[in-house]
Amino acid sequence: MTDHTPPTGFIDLHCHILPGMDDGPEDMDESAEMAALAKDDGISHIFATPHILPGVFENDSRKIMEAWGVFRKSIPNNVSILYGADVRITSDMADRLARNEIPTLNGSPYLLIELPSYAMPLNCGHLIYTLKCRGTIPILTHPERYPYIAGKIAYLRDLRSEGALCQVTAQSITGDFGKDVKKSVLTMIEKGLVDFVATDAHGTHNRPPILSKAFREVIRQFDAGTAKRLFYSNPQEILNSIPL
């Protein structure tokens, strides 16, 4: 019989778990509940990645790391909390990164990048190429949820050719964002355009920090090797790249 048990030690690269930073949890109690849910689901490492969105969520490295430092001391040590950000792409992103105004994933070369919701930036490929040339590895967050990419997956292939990796959302795979998004994300996985699956959790109910359901669905739709690569092996490579 095929073993569908998730490996121990899921690594969640994208989680809005810090309280009061964006549209995630409002207080420390809910953040702690999210951490407990994640632990129960087999998640051993969580990257706390609040939005950096100019004019909406004015976060930066200093603010995020201060909140991260407080939060990680407030929960049990059985879940490792690391820092990062979900950064909306802007024309000055590379310069802001050079000034240490936006954080990579816990000091690694990897950076989560969020695109606009309804239109591809004209210079997106150039920005990604610039980041890659400066030693940063950009990871596009939830491209399956952008209508302009879901409707033309060649856009995603082009961005990957410029150096971007791709992270999709667990609930896209399980159908919680609708059948069209599920169809899109499964096509992306089938075509080899996905590198990571993360929760993009924002709370304990509507978008909780759960990976195991999507893990089992990827096994059902594809195979165990694909699931372990997207949920475990590839994220482990990011952990391995983090400076001590």
C-alpha cells in the first residue's frame, strides 16, 4: 500500500503569522493558535512573512525583525519561527534590498515577491533578472491566483527563464480558491513550473496554516515523489542556505 503520510518537518515558506502587521492575525493569541495548528499539522519551521506593500502595509526589515523577535519568544520552542516578507514588486526593489529595507528569507538569498493582482508589470522580467544578477533568488508567490497568469501560463514560464522560482498556495491545490484556480495550479505542477507549496496562512479559520491536505492531494493527482519535492526537499534547500 502506498504511504500517504506526510514527512515530518514541513517547512512553511510563506505565512502571515506575526500579529498586527498586516491582514493576518490581530493579536498574539491568534498568532499562537496558528503556530499550534501548524505544529499539529506536522510543520516544524514557519517563515513569518508579513506584507510589504507601499501605501498599505508600510513594513520594513527593522519593523518585521522587531516583531519576529518578540513573537518567537512568546510561543513554545517546538516550532521554529524564521523571518521574511511577502514583498510587492516595485521598480526600486533591488535598491531597497541593497539598503536592507526589505528582508530575504531569514538572511538567505531567497526573496518572496508578490505581483499586482490584475496586471503584469511591464518591466517584471527585467526586475527579476536584475535581482538574480545581484545574488538574490526571487520566489513568485501564488501565481496561480493571478488571472493574467492563470489564463496564460507562458507568462510564468517567461519569468522562470529570467530566474524566478514559484511558490503556490496549499488551498489552491485543495480547491478552496475555486475549481478554476485548482485547475490552473495543477497544470503548473504538471508542466514543472512549481518549486514550493506554502500555506500563505492569514488566520486560524479561512486560511489556516495547514499543508498536509494539499500534500495528500498532490500525491493523489501526481505521485509521492512530486509531493515530497514541493513540500519538503525544495524548502529544505532554503533552510540549508541560511547563514548561521
